[in-house]
Amino acid sequence: MQSKKLRNTISFIAFAALLGLGACGTESDVPDQTTGDTATTATTPSEAAPNETSGRTALAQTAVVTAADHLSGIAYDIDTDDGRWEVDVFHGGDSTEVTLDPNGKDVIGTDRNRAPSSWLRENLPAVKISLADAISIASAEVDGEFDEAEFERFQQTPAWSVNFDSNGGDFEVYVDANSGEILKVERD
């Protein structure tokens, strides 16, 4: 259990560092073809690459890490209800729903779920890719706003199903929970 908590903490720290760098804005030095001088150009949010982490995606990742750390467990499902994050966490053989504030930083409450399935109990502790990492991997594949994610079986493979809302349609990205490989991208 300690290694899962350490992995979640490391994932969160790496994510926070990337988020901090992204908050600084992206600039590139472009040589001026006429004078040879370099000019600094900034990328506006609308010009950002589709795979950059959106605000909602970042908040979801924060909520996942906060909930998992709160119970020293493994987060395996996340969605929202009335603007609050709801994260299901597997810990000690049980499952608990952790409700967090909209920023994903403060725990509002917990509610014990029904007993997790035997498939989940057998497969979730062995995964190598955390839910927070799967959200990051999936967000690099599609352009859209994070909606929800969960641990499930995809063609007999333990996988993360990560959903995004987009003007061009809704997307469901399946990420292999052990390799991080994209298994499938479905457009609704």
C-alpha cells in the first residue's frame, strides 16, 4: 500500500510541476528573418496544442490524488455531482466514495460503497498505471474537457476508461492499466 501512495504522490508532484510550468505560459524565441534578431512570441490558450492539460483535467487529477492519499488507497473511479468531485477509492479490500470540493483539494466527506467486485479486488492492486496517469495519457489523445473515468475490463484487459466532452463529439479513451498504451478511442 505504501508504494501505491508513493506512486500517487510522485505522480501528483510531477503533474504539479508540469502545471506550474504551464502556468508560466509558453514562449519561443523566433529569429526575425529580416534582422536576425530574436523576438519572443507567446502562445495563447486558444493556440495551445490539443494535448495540453485543460483546467478541468488538472482538477480531476488533483481530486484523484487527494482522495487516494486521504484513504491510503487506490482511486479507481471519478465523476462529478453538483460541482463536487466524487472519487471511489479501493483500500483494505473495501471501497469508499470520497467527495471533494470543486478544486479537488479538500475532502468534504466519505461514504462506504458496496463491496467491490472480485474482478476489481483481484486486478486493481496489480495495475502499474494510476488513474491520474491514465487521465493524463488520455488527455494527450483527444481535444476536449474531462468528464469522468473508471477502471474496467476492455477485451479482457484491465483498463482505464476516460471520457471527454468536446464540441466535435464526446470521446472515450481506453488506456491499458499496465502499459499505458492507448487501446481504443471511441467517438460518440
